[in-house]
Amino acid sequence: MLLNPKKLMPLVAALLLSACANLMPPTQVDALVAPQWQAPLPHQGTVGALSQWWQQQGEPLLVELIEAAQAVSPSVAQALARVEAARATRAAANAALLPSLDATASASRGVSQPNVPLASNQSLGLQAAWELDLVGANRAVSRAAEAQLQGVQAQWHDARVSVAAEVANSYYSLSTCSQLLGVARQDAASRQETARLAAISAQAGFSAPSSAALARASAADGNSRVTQQATACDLDTKALVALTGLPEPDLRQKLALAPTLPAQAAPVLMTRVPAQTLTQRPDVFAAERDVVVASARVGAAMAQRYPRLTLNGSIGALRSTSQGSSTSLDTWSFGPLSLSLPLFDGGQRAANVTAAEANYTEAVAVYRGKVRQAVREVEQALVNLQSTDARKQDSETSTQGYAESLQATQARYGQGLASLVELEDARRTALAAQSAQLSLALERNQAWVALYRALGGGFDATQPAAAL
């Protein structure tokens, strides 16, 4: 029995469209995630806005430095350029789904045949072409371009978060360094005074010359520590200059006027379910979009092995003038409607499919690795926060106790009831405790910054382009 071609074409189209739905591998893949966080949550999981994290720290200078650094960061600029390129790619991919229309115009004057008078010819026309995309090859490319744009937008946000975290860590490091410099100067002044009194006592014969020598050595050690700490602060300042692009004199003036605040604890957007938290990570979202891109490219590669249907058409107008008389000729055509079926290409299309499937497998593996890494970073930040919080009270008690012991030893030394060795030992212990307390405050600030970064820095996957 013979089938009517008019009835056969819709049947072929329906079969091809149903086949298209099975070309692409899954765009969503499972990643094993624990049902809840193992480390304790800060503030019992208080909900806040990470996008306003830095404003909540109560340090306007830090916000200003972060904005300046993001404005001049090469990584942010590169990410923004990738966004613009991805937008252009998406526009080109979407254009392939629509018909193309070209205009043509020509003019000529001359003799086309022997014994034919001189003539002038002008023509104007429109040519249209459209690939009907039966198996969805162009739609797959369009989906890949859209997913790629979403991914690079997430990477742009991730670049801004990374710059903000780097600036914050440098800022907190410099703040702690300045406080340690103040402690070192106080300690050096105290040692210098002790050396002066020891020298007077030795000259009067009330103490041995060795005691004066020990005091001088202690004063020199204190001065060396001040120089070393000042150098570290200068290096931190120059690091901030490089990050922000601000002139160093202006930055130093701003830092001198900024108040020194203790470690902050701004609220964080912290869900109790890791799977929900991971949706806030721009790098995880970008890796997930890469899976979608790879899946669409598999579909596009497989679609090249199926028939392709194209439709063409044209409209034209011709005007010819010779010896004062004009002739007009209008033409139009609809078609041809052509169907092409790939038969042999030496295995090129099959190799393209294999390569696309391998890229898809790689994208899935990278995505699952990103998920595991994200969970690890959040867990580590939570553990560090708990550790710094647990040590805070002990550090304060230790610092206060050693400071009181130093004061008592200094009083006893002034009365001749304690040796210089005892005084230096008490001073060294008190200095170490005070330095450890400041370092703990820095460690806590850095733990908060790490948690801010691990939670995605306020990334919202539903509005990836809101800040662009």
C-alpha cells in the first residue's frame, strides 16, 4: 500500500521531534550531600542578608575599600567581559531559530549581446531562508548559550566575592598589625625605662653590671620588635594599595582616621540544610550550568546525524532601460523546501558526539566535586568560628592575669624584691598573651570572612543579572 506524501511528512516530523527529546543526557544530576551540617551553626542559624554583610560590620572604610578594589580588579573586569561575550553568543544562537532575510541591489550599463542597443539595468530583491530545526539542533545550541550566560554571570559574582574577601582579610590583618605595633611600642618603652634605671643602679653600685647589660639587651630586643612589626604593617598597607588602586598617602590618611573595632559577628544567611545553602554558591551554580551546557551540546552534536529541513524564498524587481524605453519585470519564488539526510562523513559526526558526551561526563564530575568542596569549606568555617569563640574567654582571662602579674613583678622589682630576670620573664609572658589575644581576634574575623565566602556572598540564582 502506497502512502500519500502529504500525510507522510507530518508523521516524519512527529517522529523526529519525539527523537529530539531523547537526544540530550539529563541536565540535572544528583550530588550526595549530608542532610544537615555537622558543625554548630553561628547564632543558631539566624537568617540575615549576606549581600549587606560588609555594611553590617559597622566599618564604612572597609566598604569603601571593597568597592574601590572591585572597580579596578582585573579578575572582575575579565568576568564582566565574559558576560558580555556570552550575551552576544546567546543573541547569535537565538537568531539561528528565526528566518534570515537579505536585501540585494545591483545596477549595470552596457551591451550584453551583439547588435543589441546599449541598456541600463537595475534590480532590487529580498531573499529569505529558514531552517525548520525539526530535531532541535538550533534549540539545543540556544539552550547551551543561555546556560553559559547564566554560568558566567555567577562567575562574575564569584569574582566580586573573592575580591571582597581578599580586601577584608588584608584590612583586618592591617588593623591587627597596627594594634600589635602599639603593644610593641609600649613594651619597648617599658624596657627602655627599665634599662635606664638599671644603668643608674649599676653606676651607683646597687646592682651588678650584668643586670644593666641584660636590661640593655632587653631594650634592644624591644626596639627590634617594633621595627619588625612596623615593616609588617607597611607591607600590609602596600598590599591594600595594590588591591584598591588608591594613592598610598590617601589610604594611610583614611586608615589613620578609621576607628579600631573588635571582631564583628554580622548575621549570616545560614540554612540548616546543606543542599539549600549550596544554591547560594555562585561556583556551584556555574558548575551546574556547565552540565546544562554540556548536555545541550550533546543534543546538538547528535542532531547533526538527523535530517535537516530548510525553506527558501525570494522577491525581486528588475527594470531595464534602452533607447528611451523601459521594461519592468517582477519575480517571486517560494521554495525550494529541501530535506537533507547525512549519509557518509567518514565518522566525523560520530566523533563529535563522542567528544560531546565525554565533555558532559567531565562537567558532571566537576559539578559533584564543587559540591563536596563547598560543603567542606562551610564546615571548616563553622569549626573555626566555634574554636575562636571557645578560646575567646580563656584568652581574655590569660591576658588579664599575665598583665596583673607583670604589674606586681614591676612593683616588686622597684622595691628590690624581684630580680631583673623575673621582670623580663613576666614581661615576655604578658606580651605573648596580649599578642595571642589580638591574633585570636584576627583569626575570628578571618573565620567570618571565610564563612561569608563559603556561603556565596549573597548570590541569588533567581536573579543572576540583577547587579549587572
